[in-house]
Amino acid sequence: MADAVPGRELVLVGRHHFPTYALVFRLEEATPGRTRLRAETRASGAHALLTGRLPAAARRRAERVR
């Protein structure tokens, strides 16, 4: 399941054997011409730990593109 507000927010919802989780990505204007990506996970502690690396990986990739 997913929900989106184009140019503003993307919410992905899923389920594994036990937990249900959501990944929420928000786009915000940081300064003119720059966009800030905020990522949030809503899940059990173990799932949050594993997905907590996603924002750092996205940031590294974005900085290489500049």
C-alpha cells in the first residue's frame, strides 16, 4: 500500500511475518533550488534499526549527483 502527495510526500506501507511498518519520505524546500529529503520509519525496534540506514544512503547518493 502506498500514499503520495506529488512533490511533497510518499508513504510506503508493508508487512513481514509479524510487523507492519511504514516508510514516510517528505520533500521540503531547504533553500531556493535545493530540496531536503526527510525520511521516517514507523515500525518495531528491529525494523527501525535496519531501515534507519536508508536516509544516510540516500544523502550520500544525492551528494554524489551534485
